[in-house]
Amino acid sequence: MLSSILPGVLAALQDVALCPNNPGHAVVVAAVEAIHRILCLTMQDRLLPKKPDGSSDDFFKIFTEQQAQDNSEVSCKEKLKDEKPKRSSKWYAMAGEKLTMITKCLLALRSHEHYRVRRELAVYCARVLNECTV
């Protein structure tokens, strides 16, 4: 469930953290803290399924599934029911690209006037490097 709302929630928290109209530092610190807690909860390495290297059977299975999807006619409602985000390696790659953009935007907080904001940004970076290193 959390994986389906991750990009939207983190983008909203990024907007809160980078808003120039924030009164003081507490809101910015809370937004950055929420970002790294949610991010690390969802993207931890231990949640990534461990799979051995692919074999020719795996390739054949993927190929036949793709052919079956291309040939079948399914209504939009049936597609939406079946397409819940799953934490596959493809999902991790897509989410990683989006989260890279969010992290680059948050780096603007390196020069924030309050030390607690800079400290929370350092905690964010440390947690991402230690817990989400795939």
C-alpha cells in the first residue's frame, strides 16, 4: 500500500520543506524527518526480494507473458484492478529515479540558516546511504 503513494507523499513533503513561507525551522525539520522515515521504511534493502541470476527459462516465461498480454483484450477497469504496484526490481528502479530528483531538490537546504535543518538533512543522507544502498 505504501509503495503506491510513495512518490506523491514525498513530493508533497518536499514542497513543504522547500516552501519559502515557512515560519521558522520546525516545519522544515519535520518535513525532512518525515521524508527520510517514509523513504527508508519503503525502500530498505531487506525488502528487496533476493533472486538468483536470470536463466533462459525466466526469459522465456517473461516473453510468453508479454505475448499473452499483447494478444488479450482487457477492459480498463480490469487492468486497474490487477495493476497494484509491486515492489519488483523494476519498481525499485522507477522509484529510485523519482527519489533522486527529490533528493537533488532537497540539497538546496544545505545552506539553510538554521543548524537543525542542516542536521536533519545530514541524517536523511546518512539513512539513505546506510539503509537503501541497492
